[in-house]
Amino acid sequence: MPKHLYEEELERLQIQLVSMQQWVIETGARVVVIFEGRDAAGKGGAIKRIMQYLNPRFARVAALPTPNEREKTQWYFQRYIKHLPAAGEIVLMDRSWYNRAGVERVMDYCTPEQYKRFLEQAPVFERMLVDDGIVLIKYWFSVSDEVQEERFHSRLNDPMRRWKLSDTDVVSITKWEDYSRAKDAMFEATDHPAAPWWTIESDDKRAARLNTISDLLTQIPYEPRTPDNVAIPPRPTADNYERPARERYHYVHDHAAEVKAK
């Protein structure tokens, strides 16, 4: 996807996202979008572009850390329930309850019994959400093994993205087939009519982002919203106000001026 075409279409789609969110707010809809896939498949980049211009008061990203000792004793879905949206909200889940069917299964972080129970309960849990009126959309980002490895090496040498590369991520290279089998089993058990899986081919990040946003807009039955006209009044002239001396206040160092002077 050429950069200029990508940026032009991304802007058009992001304008529609803002309109869609306004519809969600006005109608009290509740939206949950799940982003799953292999490590370095491009989930985070897609989420970033979706969130870029949305109102953060009504849209948020849920990216849960490793469960603590107390959470490990809870019903598995319990820690996710508190992140579900209220009326007018959109929640983007950067990984979700499907951790149990992926990394936990492959890395033996859960027992076979816990895994089996999850595959049985997940469709039931999701049907409950949908029956209650929540819009639930599930995306799987598919990346080839060659591209995944390229992205791992890119992260390794990038000080701003090095945090994205964990020991578990690196191990995923040696367990490629195990993750493939886990994904196939997960799809078989949880790809149901109430909440089907939608696959995003993500070797081309730009194309994947556009395809994700375009599809998301089609899956939410919104009606375009135009913001109300706002009249900006003329600024009144100053009336008996004298600004205090600048020396009374603390200002940050002008680092930008130093950069410009170089």
C-alpha cells in the first residue's frame, strides 16, 4: 500500500470513525472490539489508528497485565467483565479472554482442564453479551513467519519499541506450529454465529489498518452524525486587566530554541 494512498484513505476512514462514535454516544450503544493474533501481527498499530481521533471519554483500550495471585483464583472471565462498556462507550481489547486459548495453552500457563472449560464457556459467555445488546466484534491478525521475524528484529534495535519484545514473544518463533494448532482449535470452538472471527491479513501493515477500520465501520449499524454548528463569539477587548510580570512564574527550559539554533 503506497504511503500517500494509505494516508489519504486513513484520513477519510478516521473521519467516519468520529461520526460513528458520535452515533454510539447518542444512541447509548455498547461496542467491544477484540484484537487477537500472533505477536507482532500489527494489532497495536491498528488500535492506535482507530483511537487517534476518538473522544477518550467514551472510547478506551483494555490491555490487561498478567493476572495477580487473587485474580488467578477468580472465575476466568471475571477480570474482563469490569472492562466491558457502559452505554455510549467503545472498548478496544488489545488481547482478551482468548489469552487462555493462545499463549496460556501453548506455554502451559493453564491446566488442560482450565483450557477445556474455557473453550466450552467462551461461546456461552459471548452469547450472553450479544443477547444483552453489546456489539461484539472479533479480529484475528494473521502474519507470516518471515514477516513476524523481521518485525522482531526491527523491535530489537528500536529503543522506542524494544519494550514490545518479551521473552514470550521470542519463544513464539520456536513454537510457531504449536500456536497454529492452538489457533485452529480456538476457531473451531469459538467461531459461532453470534460472534464470528474475522481474519485480517497483516503482512502489509498499512493495508491491514485500512481493512480493519473499513470493516469495523460496516459492522456497526451507525447513522452518520454531523456535529452541531458552534458559533465562536468575537473576543472582547481587555478591560482593566494587567498581566502579572512573567518573572513571577516558572517556565520550562526552551529546549526547542536550542534545537533550532543547531
